[in-house]
Amino acid sequence: MVVVVGDAAAWQSGPVQRWRGVDEVPPGWGRCVVTVGVFDGVHLGHQQIITRAVATAAELDVPAVVLTFDPHPSEVVRPGSHPAMLTSPRYKAELIDGLGVDVMAVQPFTSEFSRLAPDAFVHAVLVEHLHACAVVVGENFRFGRKAAGDVDTLAELGPRFGFATEGVALVRQDGIVYSSTFVRSCVAAGDVATAAQTLGRPHRVEGVVVRGDRRGRRLGYPTANLETARFTAVPADGVYAGYLVRGSERLPTAISIGTNPTFEGRTRRVEGYVLDVEEASLDLYGDHVGFDVVARIRDVHRFDSVEELTASMGADVATVRTLLR
């Protein structure tokens, strides 16, 4: 938290401040360390960049600021190209908060903002508004109109405006660069284990629990049907082991993603059966929850009878119980 004393800004650790863009920088704001990026997924590469910014800020005894954007810049620059989103805005904020930052500023990314030349972005955003004394970004960071700016641009402009620049090396494993694009490809393929390795945690699918066909209840496996937000990164069709997350609750769950081909379904759904919890004691309708998807069990099949489907569901639940034990 920043405490303004006269013309200088002293600060102390406390609740993370949230700003809707740099226009909400408080009066009397002093120097800070800034890291910039979309940070969708907050994967291990992002975590390395943000924690380096936090460490630099601690060394300089100034706040650490994460500057991110909404909506995703791709959708503004190339309408219709919005990538699948790995984290909802609230979950991304929660993950970034947990890395020790002092401020998270979510800058509205507009057409006008996208046209800022790199030097104009540095002057208007990093210098005039945020008063950066250091800027920490990934070594592949690009910014400004037509992504013309990079780490070298920051390093060239830094001495003129009084800030240092650090490009943090990308995280690599077995020759693969950890990136949001890579995680999206893993999720889309149903490879949630590799996605989790890159994220440092299971991939989470969030949404609001809505009423479904209630077939699961009749079959003895009542499910929570998730209505996900637009652009949510949903794993490939299949049956998965995971957890339903609601607040501090984290409950073992068998998760099904697909169209229910046994019943000639056409709508793709995300639904989960919470293990060993009485339905009456778990009223989820209307709640915002998450499914942490841990392991893929099998593909989705069309069964010839309800009895075969029920038997398979029983086997799936047993597998989930074993995997999550």
C-alpha cells in the first residue's frame, strides 16, 4: 500500500491496490518498479518476470506495479483474433496478488491506445503516470504501435527518462519456451498434465453453475453444469479428474467435457460430479466456481445403452478417487 507523505511517497506492504488504468494513479505517487504484459495464465515464465520485479522493488524500497491490459490487445489490433483465455480477470488478479505486488493496474486497451508509438508509450505511461525507476519485462517483450518497441527500445530510452531496464530470460524446459500460446495448445489438446507443468498449477475453467438436463441426477451422478465466459480456454472433449473450487472449498470431482453423444447432444458442456458429497448439502446453482482440471481419464464415447453409460461413470469415479487420493 502506498502512503503519501508531502511530495514523496513512502510505502509499506499491505493490500494490493487495483487501478483501472494509469489514469487512477493517486496524487503524489512516487517512483516504482513496473512490469508490463498481458500475463494471461500467469504461467511460470510470467511468475519469474513478476517476482523479479517485486525483488527489484524491494531492493530499491519502492512499490512494485504490474501493468496489464483489458481486453486482450489481439482483439483490438486484429478483431476476431481473440485467443482462448487461460485465466478469468478475477483469477488472474488473484494469482498476481499472490506474487507480492503492490499495485495491479488494468489498462483499457483501446484503438487509440494501440496507436501509441513506443516512445510515446514510454513517456506517457511509464514516465508521466507511473514514474518508473525500473522496468522489468520478458526478453521477448514487444510494445507500441505495430509492436515496434522491444527491450532494446526501453534500454535506449531509459537513460533519457531516468529508469533502468531489465529483460528477464524466458523459462524453457526440454527446448520448449513456456508461453501462453503453448499452454493454450496443451489445453486444446486435452494435455492438462503438461499445461499444469507450465502453469505451476492445474488449469482452471471458471463459470456460473446453471441448470442442465438433470440426467445425471436420474442416473445417480448429479452434476454441476458450468456456463463459461466467452473465450474461455476449455480442454478437449473428454473425462477428467479434478477439483471443484468454490471460495476456500476444493472438492474432488469427475469432470466431463463434450456433447453427451449417448443422448444425441449437440451443445458442448462442461460439467462435474463432486465425489462423496450429498447433493442436498451442495447447493451450487448461481454460484461462480472453478474446475481445476488435473488429469485426463478417457475420451468421450457414445454408449449403446444407459446401463453401459452408468457403468462407465462408476468406473470413472473410481479412477478419479484413485488419482486424487
